[in-house]
Amino acid sequence: MKSRERLSRTFYGGKPDRTPITLFITDTDIVDGLGDFVLKEKDGDSLNDLIKFHEILNIDIMLRISTDIYEPLAFNLSNEQWKNIWEPLQQCKYLVHKIVTPEGEIREVFNVGGEEFHGDYFKDWMKLRNIRIEAFIKTEKDLELIKKYRPPLPKYAFPNIAHAVDKLGDRGIVLPRASSSVFNYAAGLMNLEDLLIAPLLKSELYNQLMDLCLKDTSYISSLVVKSGGDVVRVIGNIGNGGIVSNKFYLDYIYPYEKSLIYSITSSGGKILFHNCGKCLSLLPIYNEMLDGHALESLSTSDTGGDITSLNQARKLLSNNIVMIGNFDQIQLLRNGNINQIKQRVREIFTEIKNDDKFIFSTSDSLIPGTPLENLKALIDTCAELI
């Protein structure tokens, strides 16, 4: 059975011939050089190199590809009533992004000191989100300016998705990034501390913000689904079990994420929901929210998660939810010895024996400095067990 059929059966139904074996790596990881210890020679095309990475290691091909979307949507555009201004660095490290409207301005600030960027700052919006120290929305007026003056959302096209599907053929599946989850998207507009207390102290502001974010994420995700690919990736790591309680998630996050998922599935899409943080307490909620879809990364404590038993996770998740991940790429794969790596692989396969909805993978992107011999030990041990 080829990778495409094996993975398609795992995601869409049917019995695969064996447990799929893959690694978490994206096209942007390839650009950042995270696969260079496998790719001794690169041809400069991230898609070709991503495929080659999988083929060199003889693992099932799950092409995690990016989509050229700036989040929040249209915040990188300008017109007469919505002027984007990126100010020069202050004190050699503080970057200010202002948007000026006829009724006032909003701004966000980033501490870019020590960070490396791919060209212009705004092209690395995901990295900027992680180093932001001041967000756009602080008051009700800020949100009103956005709703009133933001330019119309572009009619995005994603020809790279169809190109990836054509190039890969039956060798595997394509997983384009759809959008951030609704809560993740909201955290791109409001500082997390403020976002967490807004439902309690500023409920009207929170509801209006989340309604805007749901509209944006549904819009872009439906376009990604229509552009092709097999499974769309939704990044929802911020609202994890280490940040919010079950009750908070159920009351203030779940309704919006469930609506986003419905908007994607109504367009015919299958979803891989990404939470690389703590998720054990949220699994009963995910069980309903992700019915018929997939969840990653089931991370261990050494990778920021709290999943110590895949058997326990499966008991909380129905058999129609695909589970992906769980192998520690931060400490064990990078710093462990070969015997430790082999032992952990055996433990995972013992736990997921006869589970047709599990995909073996590292929990997240490979870490620079990972020894190639450790990676080969992981893959060779998987091959012995499948």
C-alpha cells in the first residue's frame, strides 16, 4: 500500500495496512534549514526538498505546506482610510506597526532584538506574533476602527496547493495550513492577558472580537479547502490546558472553534487540529469538537504537553479521531542515546497496537542539532515494528 492510500484510509476511513510513520516538518522548516542534516544537497525549491526529505528517510509523506496569508487578514494592506506604517527600529530593537484611520490610529509593538527574519519584518508575521509586547486592540474604540475602516478582504488564491497535489501524485497527502483557530487569531489582535479576562470583564468586546475572528478564519479556511489538498491544518495551540480551564474553554472558546470547524467541513474539508501544548484535560471537549477529524501533537511533558499515556488519550477520544505525534523531538530525539530512542518507539507501538487511527510522528518541528544517527534509529525501529 502506498503512502497516499495508507494515510487516506487513516484520515477518511478504512483499514491501513500498517501504522503510518512520519515526522513533523513543514516547507518553512525546510527554508529555515531544519532538514539540512538529512538533505545534504538542496535544489532551492522548498516543496521539492520537502518531498525529498521524506523519500530519503523512507517515511510516509505528509506535505505540510504554508499558504501565503498575512494574519490578521488585510492588516498588511493600505488605502486612503487605512494606512500601514512600519516605523524604523527604536533603540535598535523595538518595531512599531501603526495603522492610521480618519478617526484615530491603532498600533502594535514588537521586541525584535536578537531575532532573525526572512527579509521584511511583515513577511514573518508568525514570528512577530511571538515577540509582540503591545497589541492592536486595547479598547472598544480600537475594534470599532478595525470594523469600520479595514479594507475589504482580498479574494485569495492558493495555486501552490494544487501545484503540490500535482507534484506529489500518489506518493502521499497534502496538508495546507488553513488559518489560525479563532482563539489563536484573536490572540493576534489582543494581548493574551487581556484576552483571557475579556469574557469576564468586557464580555461585549470579547464577543464582538471573536465574531470578527470567526468570520475571518471561516472565510480564509473555506478558500483553502476549495484550493485542494487532503487535510487542512488549523493551529489552535494558545487555548491549551495549561492556559485555560475546561470551563473557560467550553464557555468562551469552544462555540467559536466548533463554528469554524463546521464552516470547513461544510466545504468538504477534513481537519487536523494542532495543539502542541497541554491537552489532556481538554480531550473530552476535543472528542466532540473534532468528531471525525484529527488531533496533534499529544505532546509529552518534555515537549510542553501532558500526555503520558496514549491508551489514556484514546479512552478519552473516540476511535474516529486520528491521533498524531507523541514522540519527544526536543529532549529525547536530540539529546537521548540510541537505546533510549528505540525503547520509547517500542513503548509507543505497544500502546497503539491495533489502533487504525494513529500516525506515528514527532510532536513538532525537528530541533537544530538533532543527530542523524538518532533519527535513523527512530525510523529503523519503527520499520522493525510495523
